[in-house]
Amino acid sequence: MNSFTAIPPSDFTQVLLVTPRLRLRPLRCSDADDMFNVYSDPQVMRYGSSPVWSSVNEAITSLTRTDLGMRTGQFLRLALTETEHDRFIGDCCLFKFDHQCRHAEVGYSLGADYWGRGYMHEALIALLNYGFDALNLHRVEADVDPQNIASLNCLERLGFIKEGFLRERWIVNGVLSDTTLLGLLRREWTHAN
């Protein structure tokens, strides 16, 4: 039987991940307007588990909550920026950490102007490498609306396996939506450095 050591919660505010085209860095107060532009876009939020933002104050509240969660190790949420510009274009996160079982859930969003360029695939490779290596995760899970084909394809391309289906799991603005559950185990991860 294998013996595993879970990484205890830590301060994630210094995490910086760099890919060929992107920098994944902690969110800043200066990201509020760009963040609002992404999360107020009905296209981006179409399959989300929360409503479209209606005010930049929602971005400010989210940034405050994110700072606290990052400092206490509750979750790791990083802004995506192109390497030549330090402007928020989306984000990705690991959250719902279970330190005993060494698993977390992955979440992400990307501004519609940046879709179709492979940015999220590139960002998630960096985030998952960090999760499996630095955080010693054993498993990463994803919860995706089954109608979100682009997201499902992105995750399956990374090696995630469909493991379940939950009917009418979410109600956003009075609309019911289902969930496809996916999982990726450390031993299945093939994009490691």
C-alpha cells in the first residue's frame, strides 16, 4: 500500500506559472474592469453555475474573496494574461481541496475574444502540472454542463474521463441544467514536464 503525504494549505498569492504564450498570476484589484467584461458576457456565462454579472462591484467582491481564499490556501485562482500584455483575459482555479484524499476541482473561464486559440488548454496544462507536482494531488475533478461541448473537448484532450451525469443539478436564473462529472488521476496525467 502506498503512503501519501498531503500538502497542507498554504499561501498561494506568490504562485506564478508561465507557458509559451501565457502568464498565470494571482488576480489584482486592477483586474476588476477586465474581469467584469468577461463575467458580464452572456456567451462566457452561458454554461456557468452563476448568473451573468451586472456590476463591476461583483468583480471587486470576487477579487476580495479570492485574495482571502488564496492567502489561506482555500483555493488557487490565477488570472490568465498573454505574455506580452498583463491584462486579464480569463482565469483558472483549483478549489474544493480535500487534503486527506488529495483531490480538488478545476474551474476556468476565458473571454470570448480569446476562444479557439488553445489558450485554455495551455493554461490548464500548467495548472494541472502545478496541482499534481507542487500540491501532490492524486485526483482532479471537473463539473461541466453537458451542452458545453468546447469545455468537454478541452478536458478530454487533457485526459479527463467522463465518470457521471447529474440531472438538473444547477438552477441559474430559473433555468435548470445538468452536469457531466469528469475526473483525472495523477497516474493518467501525460502532460507532465
